[in-house]
Amino acid sequence: MEHVHLAVEEDDLYSGYNDYNPTFDSEELENDVGFQQAVRTSHGRRPPMTAKFPGTAIGARPLASSFGSRIPMVSSMGRPMTGAVQDGAARPMTAVRAAGYTSSLTRGSNFDPLGQSRGPAPPLEAKNEDTPDEKIKILEKKVNDLLEESCMAHSIGALQLALEKAKEAGRKERTLVRQREQSGNADINVDLTYSVLLNLANQYANNEMYPEALNSYQVIVKNKMFSNAGRLKVNMANIYFKQKNYPKAIKFYRMALDQISNSHKEMRIKIMQNIGVVFIRMGQYSDAITSFEHIMSESPNIKTGFNLILCYYAIGDRERMKKAFQKLISVPLSIDEDKYLPSNDDPGSNLVVEAIKNDKLHQMERDLKVLAEKYIMTAAKLIAPAIETSFATGFDWCVDMVKSSQYVELANDLEINKAITYLRQKDFNQAVETLKTFEKKDSRVKSAAATNLSFLYFLEKDYDQADRYADLAMNADRYNPAALINKGNTVFVKQDYEKAAEFYKEALRNDSSCTEALYNLGLTHKRLNRLEEALDCFLKLHAILRNSAQVMYQLANLYELLEDPQQAIEWLMQVISVTPTDPHVLAKLGELHDSEGDKSQAFQYYYESFRYFPSNIDVIEWLGAYYIETQFCEKAIQYFERATLIQPTQVKWQLMVASCYRRSGNYQKALETYKDIHSKFPENVECLRFLVRLCTDMGLKEVQEYATKLKKVEKMKEMREQRVKSGREGSARGRREGSAGSAGDVRVCVFCADSSHSSNSTKVERLSAKMRSLPTSNEPYEANSPKELDASYVDPLGPQMERPKTGVRKRVDDDDFADEELGDDLLPE
């Protein structure tokens, strides 16, 4: 309290604030006699002063205060007049006249201070462009404009136009130099000449006209007028590098390095980095290591550290690989992420954070961080098997090093990559064990590991485990589209298509560019017979994946289901443009043209399909039937013989070969073929009928033998049919009696549905249908229409030959829905 002073009532707290310099007082100007007289008479015509000493208005006026009344301003006559006698010295008077005033106004003249009555001003004199200076200026402007146009054309990718503009600028610049010499102007615009030559050399290099570019650079480098032109030898070295002339590139890089002073440290570092890269291309890893080690000691960066690891890996130095990896993960990125975090206290700083959160600088920092993580991950995967005795030990060392660095979050991703490497080595148990260790970690890593586990179990057709881990991945990260796709796939295989579609849609809501979800959604709509919605999905997918053969095939299949064969053919033609050797697509094109009635075009595509894949039984059948229909039975023989090789247990193809021989008039060969068929299938009725007929027509003695065999076989067949018929009648009668006898006591027998039983029954039905389609005894086995041939005939007495598959399977069936693949795509970004 002793330092607190209370105000006294008599003291004026606001005293002194109204004190001011009276010179700036403008309120009393009306009462100032001197000021008013000066206004009325003007300064130049004021009456002379009588005062013999200089006076001012300030000297005659005391300062006013808040307590005293203001004193009116003394006349400004106290100020010395121009021309007044001061200190006895006379001074000439200056004539000062106000604008618009005249001493003697003429009668009838108007007040016209701006001289508007004299009319408009005369036009400006036109520039004389014929003078040498004006011509030089115009030429300089044209050269600059052409340089600008050349640079703009290069910026939009019009390289040829940029080169033409650069050449024109060079011609204009040479004209300008001659113009200067003719006018006697020795001043040469060195900067303009340098710009024209440099731009021309750059445009030659951009258009890959390397000899011309080197000549242009050589002109600049050899000209002594251009200072610092020696650094352009870097550009020349780059051209030699592109031409793979590595020794000359090294030479020019070193020449440029010698001409750049130590003050340009960053430039020298970049040149040394280029020298190291050239040494790597030449296979001189020791020289490259020398350059990279110097850079890492002077100014370490991510790319140089990665290149140094590659060199040590090439020479197989384990210890130096470890040291280089430690240097790589210790390179500072100089990225401050804290400045992008909002502050709760300062709203102004929050606005600044919102403004810079997605600016170009932050994007550059993010790209730099992503690049650094990519190099570290690649280096770890590269050196892990080489630095230790086993892959797992080396990977564990890399993980430990990363955990102790600034890239801690990469440790989990490295362990997931370790599991994926186990998969590539086909060590599935170790991969599963590694992924299961992530179940208790943070949500992001847990979601990635569970996604991979779900995919693995899905491939092993353990759908319950796949569903379990898909749920675990979704619970850890609901916005993980890969987890949602795997969940949808597990529901899809259970034929709950509506629910699968919901999961695929949710994955698309989380990531609109997820092509797997969009593809699977299209297949789901196709299974639900929502063809228009499926078509919409695949059209959207085609806009994203322009050259995907799978997507285009699905579009063709959908248009075929929508009964629009022309559109289907157009999409299949696009598939052929991407995969011109796909036999299944070629066969499908042949089928569509055949359905449209264009036999010649169908034959072309079927023949191309047969040429690329000669084991497709459907194609072989169609080609054989086509030649029979066109009365070229000799050509049909080779196709049916190939069918015989593919399905040797089916008598149908051998009968077709014999029929082709008979129709072409080669009865002896037909007889031999029928005899060969009879030796392999002695109970075949059709073969015996043909043998009897041929032997009769040819007058052979063997006719009686074959006729006896035919009667015997036919009798056995009748007896067999009778037994089957009686057995069916007995079983039907027994069922009727049993149902009548057990009216009061009903027992229900439940049979389990087995896929093998159903498939066997289907085979038997198809067999009986094909047996019925075989010719009767009174007519030869001939096929006049390709529809009478069916290669899907199944012989119950022997195994069915599987159809070989192509090495690269481009055709996409309904069941081939896309799964999430293992790899970096499954890892959250």
C-alpha cells in the first residue's frame, strides 16, 4: 500500500492533455485579421510591412492552456514579405500570380483557366519505325515473345512446337545481331543471346535430338562472353548418360564439378550423386561407394543412403550393409508435424492450421515421408536375408533398428512384410503364426494382419476361419475396404448375395476407387439376375480400368444375356485387342457369329482359337461339323482324329472318322477304321451295323461273321433292356404294395444330398441322351448339322479326360470374383 498514491480532489487528473501548439489552431482563423487580409489580397500583392525585423505569428501568440482563454491570433503581417527590406538588404520581388487571373481582363473574355476554348490538342507525333534503334527494339521484342511461346509450348507438352519456336527465335536473334552491326551499335545483348541458345539446346534435348543439343551446348560453353557457362556441362553429361556413353558422362560431370565453386555446395552434391549412379551403371561399385560415402558425410539424404545400401549389397559386405541401413534411418527429414496440429486455446492459430493443412508445402512433406518409408522398407526386405544366417534373424534385426529410430510406425509394417515373405517362400504356417501375433496390437496393424489371415483361410477354403478374421479386421478398422471385401467374399460363397452386395457397397463408400469391390458387386448383381445394375457396375469399372480384359469380357457376357449380340461382339473385339491370343474369347466370338448366321466369320474365329489351343473339344467338334456341312469330309478327318486322341474312351469320335472316310469314297480305309473300332468296342451295335453294310456292299466274305455278331449283341441288348424294365416294374409294384401296407405306420427315410451322386446322375442322363442321338441300324452314322455333334458326351465305362487349360487364363467366369491379394495393397496407407 505504500506504493499506492491516491488522487487529491483539487488535482485535475486530465490537466495538460489539451495543451497544443497554436500554430495548428484552425478554429480562430475567421478572427485572424492578417490571415483574412492575406486571403483577400493573395500573397504576391500584400502591402509591404513596416516592421524592420522578422516576425512570426507564433511569436505574437502565447500558448493557450485549459485554464486560460485562448488569445486571438496576431496578424500574419508579422511574417517577412517577399521583397521586403530585411536587415537593410533589398531583395527583388518575385511575381506570383494565381492561376486564371490577369491584370487586365479584355472586355467580353470568359473565364477559361484550362484553355478549353482553344480546341482539342494536336495529335501526338507518330513514331518513326524506320530508324535503326526502333527496328532493333522491335526485333528484341519479337525474340523475347518467341522465347516465351517456346517455353509455354514445352510446359503443355507440345515439344515439337516448342522446338520450332526456339529455332525461329534463334533466326530472329541472328538477324538482330546483324542489324546492330549495320547500325554501328556495338552493344550486344549478351543475356538475350544466352537465353536463345540455351532454350534451343534444351528443346533439342527434350525432342531427343541429342547431337544437335550437344552442338548447341558446346557453342555456349566455348563462348567466353558467357559467365558460369561451365555448369552446362552437367546437361551435356546427362545427354551422354541417356546415350549410355558412361565414360564420357563421367568426364563431363567431373569437368562441371571442377568449374563449380565450393560455395555452391548443394549443386556439387547433386553432381557427385550423378557420378555415383553412373558408376553403378558401369558396375564399378567401389567408385560409386566412394562418391556416396562422401555425400552421406557432407549432406546425407534418403536416395543416396539407399543407393549406398545397394552398392554394399552388390559387393556382399554384411557389416557395411548394417551401418548403411543405420545411416539411412537416421537421415533427418526436417518435417515438423506438430505445426499442423490445431490448438484449443488460440482460434487464430487454428485458422492458420486449417489453411496450411493441405497446401503444396505439406503435400511435398507428405510425399517426402512416403518416399523415405518406401526406401527403408525396400532396403530392409533386400538386406534381411543377406545380413544374417537366416531370413527371420535378419528381418528381426531390421525391425529392432527401425523401432529405435524416428520411423517407429514402420516396424509393424515390416513384420507384416515378414509374414508375406514367408508366404512367398511357401512357409504358410510361419506366415500365419507371424500374422497372429498382431491380434493384440493397435487397431491399424491388427486390421491389416487380420485381413491377410482372412484372405489366406479363404484360399484354403476354410470359410469359417476366413469369416472370423474378416470380422476381426472389421472390428479393428470398420473403414478398411479390404476387410469389407473379404467379409463380402465369405458371404458370397455361402450364396447370400444380398448381404454380400451390402458389404461391397460399404467398401465402395469408404473407398470409391476400390476396383475389387466394384467388380465383386457387379458379379453379385449378375448372380441376382439384376443385369442392368451389373452392367452399370462394369461400365464404371471400365472407365477406371480401361485395358482390363476381365472387365470387358464381363460386359460382353452381360450384353449376350441381355440378347444384344452385336454389343457383345464389339466388347469381345476389344478383349481381343488387349489379349489377341486368348482361345476362349476367340471361340466365343465364333459362337456369337454362328448364332448370327455368319458361318464364314465364325469359321475364322474358331480356326484361330484351334490354332492357339488345339485341345478345346468344343472348337474341334464345330470345325469338324463345318467341314462335313460344306462337303469337305477329308478336312474334317484331322479334327475328329484329334478328338479321338483327347477322348480315346469315347467311340463317337472314331465312328465320325470312319464315317468321313466312307462319305469321301475311301471305303477300304473306312472298313479298316470300323474293324479297329470293333476290336476296341466289340459290343458297339452301330459299329457292327456299319461293318455289315460295308461288307455287303463290297461283297466280302466277312459279312456273315459280322451279321452273327450283330444278332448276338442285339439279343444281349434286348435281354438287358428286358431285365432293366422288369426290375423297374418290380420296384414300382413293391413301392405301391409297401405304401398300401404301411398306411398306418409311415416311416420317413432322409437321404443326404451328395454332389458326387448328383453329378453322376447328370452324366448318366447326358449319356442316355447322346446314345439316343446315335444313328439307327438302317442308316449310316453321318452328321449333316453341327448341332448333332456334342463333345460333352460322357462315357460311364471310362474316366473323362479333363480339358487342358491355357497357360494364361484371360477368360473370367462367374465364380472368378476378385479377392484381395497379399502384398502392399492390403496394408493401410
